[in-house]
Amino acid sequence: MSKKVIIHEKSDLCKGRLRSVHDTLDLLSGKWKISIISSLSFNGKRRFMELQRDVEGIGAKMLSKELKELEINELVIRTVYDTKPVTVEYALTSYGKTLQSVIHEMSKWGAQHRKRIVKQAHDKSKAA
Amino acid sequence: MSKKVIIHEKSDLCKGRLRSVHDTLDLLSGKWKISIISSLSFNGKRRFMELQRDVEGIGAKMLSKELKELEINELVIRTVYDTKPVTVEYALTSYGKTLQSVIHEMSKWGAQHRKRIVKQAHDKSKAA
DNA sequence: GAAAGTACTTTCCAAAAAGAAAGTGCTTTC
DNA sequence: GAAAGCACTTTCTTTTTGGAAAGTACTTTC
């Protein structure tokens, strides 16, 4: 159950930073993780089906796989309630919330990049 | 030549942030981009073969593909010198350098995450 | 008692990504 | 003139990823 914690191996001094960036990147990559984290961060606790409805387009298999990976990395906790039938709730851990600074930086850069690309496209169409 | 600028479509208000994060993530994803950026950031200008030696394991096809994507997104400039045979140099653009804040956040988080995971593994082996 | 809902897992398949190897065209070095 | 270096591209094969559909098991509602 613990092999999905991807950690990159390299020896050099300067390569430590590279490895760290890759570790973070791998944790967030895949089409769905950011959307899942975002829903959890916005809504607090969420059940499987709720998440599936939040994250449009995701199938049960993918959702279950992504949640497992997030759980292994301790970003998300899964709580099972002994009701009939069982209720399962997912939530960000407080550790998961520490990712928010990273996500915020990415969001800021991404927003500004989009503006740049759109402006560029606009300028090009003018030139023609 | 300009279709590789990946921009996600979604309508909602809150989804704008999601889209921005995905834009950034897509730009940096793939096994090699971060390593290429890192070599360029450390060494300044670099030629194709130098990069291939810097980034261990990368093949010519991948290197050329990744460089093209970075170029399209204006993170890297490619300069051809009219020597015989031609000399080609790659370098980060000043815009490319603006990514450094994002990369730095990822690096910080990744380093601390690794510590956490290693400590956890250590604690577990003790308990056994 | 049939349908629908929750929480998944399993199987099967198609598409995409990645790597290995060879090829191109030109030049300098031995 | 053979070999090797630069900067790639092309082709072919393998691996990985992702999705659709069905299945499991249990329960509440009509």
C-alpha cells in the first residue's frame, strides 16, 4: 500500500532541489487531483458521490484511484461511518492544507500567463 | 505551431483558479521540463548536446519536443548562429525566469514533504 | 419485488506518451 | 576517407494512462 509515495533518487548537491520539485509535481499531477483538492478545500468534508458530481467528467475508477494516492500522501483522510449502508467521508488533512501556498503560487502565475497568451493572440490578429 | 499552448476551458467563477493552476501544471509537467529549466537557469545559455548531457536519460526526440513546448510558451528562446555547422543556443527568457517563484514554492514544499515521509518510514520501522 | 442509491472494484479497450534506433546533412579531425 | 560531432527528425515499439461498462454488496423507497 505504500509504494505510491513517489520519491526521486539522485545524488548531486544541486539536484536536491530538482528532486523536491519533482516530488511536489508528481503529487499534484494527473488530471483530477487539483480538482479534488479544490472541492475538498471549498466544501470541507465530501462523500464519494458528491465528489464525483463536483469533479465533472471523472469516473468512479479514477476518483477512487486519485483519492487513494492523496490518502497515501496524507493530504486527505478517509473516514468510514458504521451506518447501513456505510457512509464514507473525505476531507483535507491539515497537512493537505499546507499545499495551499504552492497552489496559490501556481494559480497566480497561471492567471497572469493566460492574460499574456490572450494578449499575444490579440496582437497577432491585429497585425494581420 | 501554436496549438501546444494548453489553456483549459471552464465557465464558473471559482473555477478560474482551478484553470490557472492547471495551466501552470501542464506547462511544467512531463519528466523533463523542470530539469531543462533548471539546467538553463544554472548554466545560462546551453546548446542541444550540452542539455542532453545535463539532463541524464533524456533522448534527442524528447529533448527537442520539450524545448519546442518551452519555446512556444515563451519560457525559452532558441538562437541559431550562422556558423558551419550551425550552432544553436537555448536560454531562459526573462519571462521564463518569472517561473522561479513557483518553482521555489514547489521545491520548499517538496523538501519538507520528503522529510516527513522519511521520518514516517523511520517511525514505522521502529514500531516493528 | 423492482428500481435506485451508495461505495466501490474489476475487466477490457483505446489513446497518448515515451523510449530506442536509425537516418539526414554538414563539418572537422585523425 | 573513415570516424566522430552537432542538431535534429522519423519510424517503430513499448509502456502508461484513462475511460466505459459491468459487477459486487448492501439498503431504502415506491
